[in-house]
Amino acid sequence: MSLPTTTKEYFWTKFGGTAENLSLRESPLEPMKSHEVLVKIHAVSLQFRDILVGSGPYSAKRLDQLVPCSDMAGEVLAVGKDAGSEWKKGDRVCANFLADHIAGETTLEILNTAHGGSIQGVLTQYRSFRSHSLIKIPDHLSYEEASTLPCAALTAYNALMGPSPVKGGDTVLILGTGGVSIHGLQFALASGARVIATSSSDEKLKIVSKLGAHHIINYKSTPEWHEKVLELTGGRGVDHILEVGGAGSLEHSLKCIRLGGGWIHMIGFVGGSVHLPTDNRFRYSIMKLECLTSVRLHDKLTVRGIQIGSVALFKDMNRLLAQHPEITRPVIDKVFPFEEARKAYEYLQSQAHVGKVVIKVA
């Protein structure tokens, strides 16, 4: 069987607009380098970053005529002669979000290897990847399910299974019902923790209850939701918070985190002023928290910024997925065909989803 020489791919015709600026083209497939692996992409999952990259307010580097998206699952078609012995034709793989983040902490050079931003993305039929950026897919997952792992799942895993892993007996607060939040809910449950989940939608809260959340809070009808969290924990507060709301919710999170060792895991980019409580629980002030900085507050709690994760951490996560295949099975809200990628973007932007939005490529 001959290898493909062209690929159909989406690209941004310009930045600063909506999904209407996504265009589909057929392009020559760049020749595979000796250290690369050629992959047929079966599925791509979307994340909010994919909207930010195209709409304009995105601070990181972007290529012109960028092929979008970073999260994929696919099948190995060919292996370069210097790509190592780990890969063979037919292997099912994901690519790490940061192509060169193999292990340990990130550097500026590593941050400049982000798929769908600093380097070309994955919303394409075929693509060659640096061999060290690939990870095998757990056998029990479909391509669509596996496509949700590189960012949403790995970010949640890095947060809750990082320096201070969630353990049985802990109480974990999960904010929201997007991809990172749902994966976080599942990892917390797999670890034996008690989970409190929040959303502005009663319908979404019904879904997270079915997924196993022990307590649910509608933060729209309960604007002082931190008080409900303290009530549910007997005034103690929670051990971990998966914080995806940014400055809008951080004040509440700080009011219901357990002092003496609690962790707030910040997801995404946080901007603006944060008004900290002045009651007896806190006697300090911070005007701004940047997500990429971990801040230790008087040794009473940790606010930790999360920057996705490495290939090594991805492999660790896959072991947990294999050990708990059903409770951690990715939740997919809707799957769109490749030809309707723009509709997938629009659906994600509507925020009607629970879990992940996926595009089926092949």
C-alpha cells in the first residue's frame, strides 16, 4: 500500500474572528523526516484554547495559515529510520500537546512546540510527528475517546495526581463541566475521594451526579457557593479544588479551601484583580495571580498553576486509565464529521456541552 502524498486540512485564513475563518484545503503532505512517524488521524477533540487561537486574544506564538487543534488520536502508517524501535505500523497513538515535553518541567523552548499554535496542529487527515512526542493509546479506548486525552485529561491528571495526589478520604471540589473538569471528577472518584461539583446548569448537574459526584451546587442559584461547600465539609473546607473559573471564582475557592495543606489547581490563564477574603482564614492580599506561577501562601495552602503535562506523565496517566477503565472512560458530548468542523467549533463556543466535543476525521 502506497503512502499518501496529500492531506485535507483546515487552516485559519486570518485570526481575530469566528470559525468562519476556518477553511478546508488539500495540501501536499510534507515528506516524513527520519526521526518522525507518519500518522493517519482518526479523531480530534476540541478545547477552549482552539477558540482563543483563532479569535485573536491569544498571547502565545501562532503560525500564519495555522492548522488548528492539538488533541488527536490516530494510526501509525510509517516509521522513519531514526525514529526508534518503539513504533510500528498499525500502532494506535496520541501526540503530546507540547511535542518536546518529554519529562520534568517546561522551558521556553518546550513551550514553543505546542501543536496548533507554535507548530502546525492536527485538524488534518495525515501528519508526521516527532517520534518522542507520541504515546500509545490504552487498548480499551476508541479513537474518539483517546483524542480527549492530550490536554483535558492530562491537565486534570497533572493537577490532581501531581505533587500532592488526591487520596481516599480527601474531598475534591470540581468547578464546571467542561473536558478538564469531567476528567478531574473521574480521577478523583477513581482515587476514592468525595467529590463536590459545581455548574450554572441544573441539567448539567444531573449528568455529573450520574457520573458519580457526591454533592452538586448550582453556583448561579447559590452565588455564595463557598458557604455551601463549607457546610458540606463541616467548616473544614476541601482538600483540592480544580479551579477553571479564574478571577471570577478564585475568591470563593480561597474561602472554602482547607487551611494547613489544601491545594488550588489553576487551569488556564487568569487575569485581572483577585479580591481576597479578609476574615480570620486569610490575613494577606495578592492583587494578581498568574496561572503559570505556583504561590505558597504562609504555608497554609498552595495555589498551583498547571501547564498540561509531559510524555512521561501521559504514560503514568494511561496506567491509571487501564486500572480503572470504566470510571475514567472519557465523556464525549457530541461527535461531528470532518466536513462539519466549523459546526463543532460553534457548538463548543455555545458552552452547551458536558465533557468533550470531538471531530471524526477518518
